[in-house]
Amino acid sequence: MHRYKELNVWQKAIDLAVEVYRVTEKLPVEEKYGLISQMNKSAVSIPSNIAEGA
């Protein structure tokens, strides 16, 4: 059922999402609903789409 968690690409996508969140924390607050939101959503969509397709 959770075979996607064994995929290296899914694991790397999770690592990328964590790193993107870490980096966006350092961006200016005024970007909260612009750039930060877009970057976080796109980073999360990668492992989400992999899991959905598995």
C-alpha cells in the first residue's frame, strides 16, 4: 500500500520539500502570500504527485 515510500525519487522529493521550507523561512515576510506560498506548494506537489501515481 505504501510502496511509494520506498522509491528513492519520493524520498529525495521529501528532502527537497523540507529544504524549500527551510529556505523560504528566511525570505522577507512580505513575500508570505506570493513567492513563499508558490515555492512551498510546488515543493509539496512533487512527492504528492508521486504518491498519488503509485
